[in-house]
Amino acid sequence: MKKYIIFLALSVFVITAGAQDMGNMHMQKDTAAKKPLKHDHAAMMRGMQPDTTHKMGMMSSQFSLDLPMNRDGSGTSWLPDETPMYMYMIHGKKWMHMVHGSIFLRYNKQDLFNKGSRGGTQADAPNWLMYMAQRKVGKNGLFAINTMFSFDPFTVGAGGYPLLYQTGESYKGNKLVDRQHPHDLFAELSVAYTQRVAKNTDISLSVGYPGEPALGPPVFMHRLSAMNNPDAPISHHYADATHIDFGTATLGFRYKNVKLEGSVFTGREPDEYRYGFDKARFDSYSVRLSVNPSKEWALQVSNGWLHGPEEAEPLDNVDRFTASAIHTKMLGDDSFVATTLVFGQNHHSSSGANEPAILIENSYQFHKNAIYGRYEYVQKDAGELDLEALYPTDPRFNINAFTLGYNRLLANFKQTNLTAGLQATANFSPAALRPLYGSTPIGFQVYLRVTPALMKMGGKPKMDKMMDMDM
């Protein structure tokens, strides 16, 4: 395990340092003849309007020439325009390249005081790495490539990492319970084309194998409010679990700050073989309506009809409804507050039951320090927790969990941040489960996180200059 963690850290550092050096070479060439103007990041974000993106020299969304890149979430989802970006950028003559990612080197103990029998302990390194590229096609076309990789199968393990009350997917023929599954090595390989058909009006098509359908909010690791927390939400499979889907196609229509999308995709969750490609089935559907009423807000409502999502219960189809609100407010050049509220509900065809979940998460970043938290309410039945033998009537349990964390930036090297942090989670067990879990088992973690630094807007080559070049 140690050699995998060291290999991963060195690999990502080499990639990111190389990307930053290449970006610096382009910046030096671009700024040799003209000294860049100084800009305040927060002021530029506050003053940005979607329909004047290129006039102000801002970087374009991957799915619209009229929107800022800050709006891009995971898949085709939207974030608030106020969202700052943590990534490396390399500007070419026709293409713009971006690298984004995160590694947590951590120690994780899920039942610190050993109050129950379900908590696990593990030293691991959850991680993900994205490479994205885009270019303009003619005057009104935009082509984008998105890839995402995770070395979780090596640095976390095929059985995932300990996380009390987490459920979803399976391993060696058994349901994964009290563990978060690892992400696949190939988490996204997708392409998208967008055509501007009129002023403030786009039509887009995105195809991925794997990819993410139009269902739910941006996945947790791409939400600013969740970036400091190494754990997936225990409501993950109620809202944003379809972000790795082996076979998806999404058609979208945008008018100004409203977008309607529909997807056809594979309902089955990824299998336990995390290095390959699952069968594309295209047996499930979803629709999503996204609205950004201002630069600080992103709202969405969506519904998905998933065919047999769980390998352990292939005949159980799930209707998944989600609604979310994301708010981001820049407080200064490197400080902000980000908040996300998510409601998700699974309706199971096998039992006819509705199981709801509510998530509220927040992150307050002030210069080098961050305080963050997450509250979740999730309803899970005995079958989902793999406890049918103990509870044959299959009752539903109300689970509550509250996480509070703190981290501090230790160092920055070549536009790469090294951050140290710790967090604790109080899991409030329902009375019927206290003999197994204890009354309030406390999860505890300490970690080092490696990420790209906040991308400064001043002095960067302007996107409109690149976008004005045709193929």
C-alpha cells in the first residue's frame, strides 16, 4: 500500500508540475510584448455577465461560448458563476488544456472509541485526476474532451474504504455496507459538441463511455462546498452516484440561464472489476432542468429512471428524484463561502418504498485556513444495510450524521497546494441499530491533501483571443 501511495503522489506531482511549467512558457510568450494588467479575482467574478464572456476576456464554458468556465460542474451540470477554479491551464493556438485533481493521504478510523462492531480503520489515499481540452469550431461551434481517472483501485483497494452507514455497489458477491466503493480507473472518457444557434441559445450533445448523465447536482468531489472532505456523502446513491456510467448520451438545450437536458444511459452501477469497461446497456433515462438565477446561485431539479442499478439486486428498478441549490460567494481574492443543499429520493420497484435523503454542506475558506461541515439525514432499510437476517420485516431506519473539519495550507510549489487537515463525524444511530453501531460512533480522520492551487485570473492569456481562431 505504501509504495502505491508514494507512486501516486510522485506521478501526480510530475504531471502537475509539468503542466504548470508548460503553462508558464505560454504565459511568458504571450506577455513578452505586453505587460499583463493586475486584476482582482473576486471583483472579476462579481462583474462577469454570461453574455459578455469573451468581450471581457474570460474563459469559455465547455458547453457554451456565451458562458464562463466557472459554471462547469461534473458532466454537463452547472455550478454558480462565482465559483473559483483550482486547476492548471495550458493555452495553445487553438486548444485550451486543463488539469484538475485531488489526492488525500490519510488515516481513517470510523469508530474512534470502539462503541460498536461495524467501524473500520484504514490508511489510504482517495484520489482523482482530470484532463480536459476544448476548442472553437467555426464561429459558433465548440468541441470539448473530458477525461477522469482514479487510482483508487491501487491506493484504496477493491473493497473501498471504511465509512459508517454507507451503502451501494458490491464486492465479491456481497453488498458493500459501511464502506465506500472505490472509483474506477477510467472514470470518464467523453466528448461534447455545442452549437450556438441564436443569441444566448445553444444546443449541445455529450457522449461518454464512461460519462455522467443529466441526473442530480454536480458530483461531490466537484462541489466547492465538499472539496475539503475526503469522504463521499452517505447519501451518494440517492443523488449523484451516476457520475461514472458506462454508456451515456445527453442532449441539452440552453436559453440564457436556463438549460433543459435529457439523457439515455446505463442504469447498472460499475462492477467490482475497476480496471476495465462495463457493458453499455442504454436502458435508463433522465431529465434535468438547471437554472442559474444569479452569478452566486445554481439550482437544478432532475429525475432518473434507473434499470437495475445494483448488481446484487438486478430486478429492483429505481426512480431517483433530486433537487439541489448551490450558493458561492467570493469574500476576497482567495477567500469564499460555499454552501450546497441537496434532496434526493429513491423509489424502489421491488418494495414500492420511497427512501429520502437530505444533505447540507458548507465550506468557509479564508486565506490559508478552511472550516467545513456536512449534515446528512438518510433513510435506509434493513435490506440495504444487509441486515435482513436480523430484521426480517425489513424496517426503515432514520440515520443522521454530522461532520466538522478544519485544514490549513502548508505550502505552495509550482501552483500546487499541500494542505493538512482533520475532521470528525458524529453518527447518530437509530435505537434499533445501537447494539451493532453504538449510540453515537465517532469517525476521525487526519490527512494531507495535494491539489492545484487557486487559479489567479490576472495575467492569464485571454480566452477570446484563442476562441477567435477557426480550425
